[in-house]
Amino acid sequence: MGEPPRDFTPDLRRLKVWPTMESSPWRQPYLADLTYGEMYRLANAFVPGRKVRILEVGCGQGFLSLELARKGHDVLGIDVDEKVVKTARRVMKSDAYKSNRGTLEYQVSDFSSWNNLGKLYDLVIFNRVLHHIPRPNKAVDKVKHLLTSRGRIICIEYAYDRFERRSATWFYHIRRVLEQAGWFASYKRLSDNIQVSVNRIMKDWHGHGRKERLNRFKEMHEPLRKLFRERHFSWEPYIFWDIFMGLRIPSVETEIGFARSLKAMEKALIEKAAISPILFCFVGDV
Ligand SMILES: C[S@@+](CC[C@H](N)C(=O)[O-])C[C@H]1O[C@@H](n2cnc3c(N)ncnc32)[C@H](O)[C@@H]1O
């Protein structure tokens, strides 16, 4: 993805069309709602109280921290990337709801070396971040020391190593139909040879140095289960995000309908154990 426009506003309450954000769900309000909006609703369902102190690790451009502060919580978002924090701060400053917000602050920091200066939190959230942090067991252990005695962790994470042939085959059929209809932007189209194409999808998915750079499901889940009392665990649809990136249906109405159905289809396939899901939500208490 290229540079976002200078005034790009990743805010669930200010959704609009961003035509140049080509491979991002933020480019269309309904795609943003089905992806980032859904992440917010999932995390929000497990916030332990009406006004709690929240640390969001790897907050990115801040859409989740912002929304939680608007609910009245006091939120600190940290991220190692200065650029995304700059966007988060800009969005925070132009927020029309700021007078009713809890406190909201962003810091540029690497969680592994971040110092909480003695401050404790009621909730620590990782949203698609722990899989990037080296030695996830250390990161999870650190969270334990940042939480109050009634604290909670919410971890919504990508487990790339769970992507397997059945998922790749489903992905192939969806993408192939869209490509044939001219409704998918791809740098190289898939062929009608299923085996060749599914192999290519599998290779792409597990390639790009993922094995070297990203944590696997077990490396994240084991310390979470060991150090926290599990309160909730679910598998969530996520493969559809990759289809959304290339989706180019000229009729907005058709694209909305297709996007909703695709997500519902992945959810149903997960429930029937027909594909192996790749995004999990773990909620644990101290
Ligand atoms: C996939 S993005 C997710 C961003 C955001 N949570 C979201 O869901 O849109 C991962 C984010 O984690 C941040 N990150 C990666 N390693 C980090 C670390 N060690 N400490 C803090 N942030 C980190 C990256 O800079 C990036 O913004």
C-alpha cells in the first residue's frame, strides 16, 4: 500500500470513501465497518467495567483506543512506529467527541522495553500485535505485572501458521470467481488449475519471511493460558480481509452484499470446522 492521503482519518465515526487507499478496508465505509468496526465490537464486549484504565499495545493509527476513550475509559496507546502514532494523535485532536472522552494519550515506544513508571492498568489489549513481538512469552509475562489484581488481557491475534489447504482452496474459489468477473485487482491472476493455484496461495501465505518474523499460534496461546485464567476463547473470521484488499465490484450495492456474505460464509465454515481459522480472541483474567 502506498502512502495514505495527508488527511486520512482512520476513525469509525468518520467513515468515508478514501479512493486512493486501494488495498485497505478503510477505503470504503462498509469494508471498514466489517473489519475494524468488528474488531472494536469484539474487544469492547470484554472490557471489564464502565470506566477502566486501558493500555493498548501496538495501537497503530489508534481507531480502537479512540473508540474506547469515547466510551469513557482512560486509554494509553503505545506503538513502536512514530508515523502511525502521528496519525493517531492528529485524529485524536480533531475528534468532535473529545469533551465526553476519558483521557487519551499516545506514546511512541517498543513494548519490550517500555517502562510503565509504576502505573497499573485494568485492561491490556493486543489487537493483531503480539504475533509481531519477539519472545511473546516475555511480553505476556510483562502484561501480568502491568495489571491490577482484578486486571484482564484481551488478545485478538493472527495465527498465520494455522492457514492450511482447505482454507487455501476456499480462498482460491472465491478469488477465481471474482477475477473472472473482473471484480478483483490482482497483480497475477490465478489459473484454472486448482492444484497449481492452491500451491501458489499456500506458498504466498507462508512466504514473505513469515516463519522467521511472526510468532506461531502455540507461541502466543501457551503463555496466555499459563499466566491467565481463560475467560473466553473464540476463533474469528479473518481470511476475508485478504479478499477485501483486492475486491473491486463496480456497484456499491453489490459490493456491500458480497462483502457481508463473504464474512458470514467464513464464519459458518469456521463453525462447521470446514476450514482452519487464523484469528483468535483470548480473554484472560489475572
Ligand atoms: C498489524 S498492525 C495492528 C495495528 C492496530 N492494532 C490495528 O489493529 O489496526 C501491528 C502494529 O504493532 C506495532 N508493533 C509491532 N511491534 C511492536 C512493539 N514491540 N511494541 C509496540 N508496537 C509494536 C506496529 O508498529 C503496528 O502498528
